[in-house]
Amino acid sequence: MLTNRLPDIVIVLDQQKEYIALQECAILGIPTISLVDTNCDPDLANISSPANDDTMTSIQLILNKLVFAICEGRSLYIRNR
């Protein structure tokens, strides 16, 4: 389903590669969650999560937890409407 809305939040896996995306999100007021390795600046994101952004297992673990939390929050929101 395509919409013309801005995303509610953006998750960034590699700050160095996605620096321009982080800047655009800041300009547009889109909150960001970023996996922050030792070579990253935690102040660039609204929510920083310390993690190794070089390994797939670390990325999968954190993204699975985020997806679970988002789904749980969405179901609670829908149930309490």
C-alpha cells in the first residue's frame, strides 16, 4: 500500500553510510532509531542503541526485538481505541 505520508520513524543500521538520511530526518522532524557502533555519534539519532553494526546476528537480534515491540504496541493501541 503506497501512501504520500512521511514515515512515523526511521531505523538506521549504519550511521556512516546513512548520514544524509539522518540529516533529512532531522530536517523533516522524523524520529530516528540508530544502531550505534564505536565509530558513530549517538547524538545524531533520537534513540541510540549501542550495537555492533558490522555483524548480521547483532542487527537481526535488535531488529527482531524492535519489530516485536512495535507489533505489541500497535496491538495494545488498537485494543484500547
